[in-house]
Amino acid sequence: MALDRDQVLHSAAALLTRKSTATMDEVAKAAGISRATLHRHFAGRDALVRALEARGIEECEAALDRARLDEGPASEAVRRLVREIQPAAGLLAFLYGESQLWEGDRQNGGWLRLDTRIGALFQRGQQTGEFRIDLTPVWLTEALYGLIASCAWATLDGRVASRDFPTMVAELLLGGAARREES
């Protein structure tokens, strides 16, 4: 039986989003393969995490495309983005906590592409008067990532219903980002 790399990555993502400290033995067991087979395809945990990172970036870019960030009011585009990114939120939460992904010159350029696209959405919202101008697009992007990760963890723990994820993330972010009339 040939190894289905996508199935292994899917199993690894599902396990690591629930248990970020899982060992390679546990990942192999979750994927239904031997540890030796897992190591033939992923030399170690770092290689597996890097493969998951590439998958996560790919899923996020697809979510951004589906969310049509350039259409309609920026706040509605944020809501669409949160809905579209929800299926990848657990994987993103895991990746968010993997410090080796953010250190040194080995950082994947895909994160910059995501940051640029999301930052442009927030900048558009500032230019149209929807979002506060005292919060930078970079900060709003980071806040969005943090809320996605936090809500993903709470959902995985059963403290938040999955159906509430889009509302909780988008409305908390938008409530803080909304430009208010000065009195």
C-alpha cells in the first residue's frame, strides 16, 4: 500500500492541533503507519512541522481567495475571511505556537504574503473610514491571528462551540477596530 502523504499530513495536523507535544511515534500511530515509514518521508519533527507549515499557508491562501477580500465593505470581508479560515484554524493555532517557524532566516515567505494581503484589507478599511487609524494594519493582522488561534484552542477544548467561532473572532476584532465618532 502506497503512503498517502496528504493523509499523513492530515492525521498529523489533527493530532498536533489537539496535542502539540505529540511525539513522532504518536504521529505515526495516528496516521496508521510505522515510525520508520514516517521518518522515511519526514526526517524528524522539524521536517514534519515545515510540511504542515506549507500546508497551512496553502490553506490560508485558499481561504483568502474564497473570502474575496477586495469586495464590498472591509468589515464584511473580515467576516468572510474568518468563516473561510475556520477549517484551518486548529492547524494555524498549532503553527502559531511553533517558535522555530518564526526564528532566523528560515521563515517561510508565505507568511509575508498572507500578512500583506490581510494588512491591505485593514488598510482599505481605514481608508474608507470603517477602521480606526490609530491601530496599524500590521497590528490588526496580528490581532486577527491571535484571535483565530485563541478561539481555535477554545473550540478544540470544547469551551466554545464551533458554530460560534466566526462570530466570536470577527465581532471582537471588528468591535475594537471600528472607527467611532468623536464626541
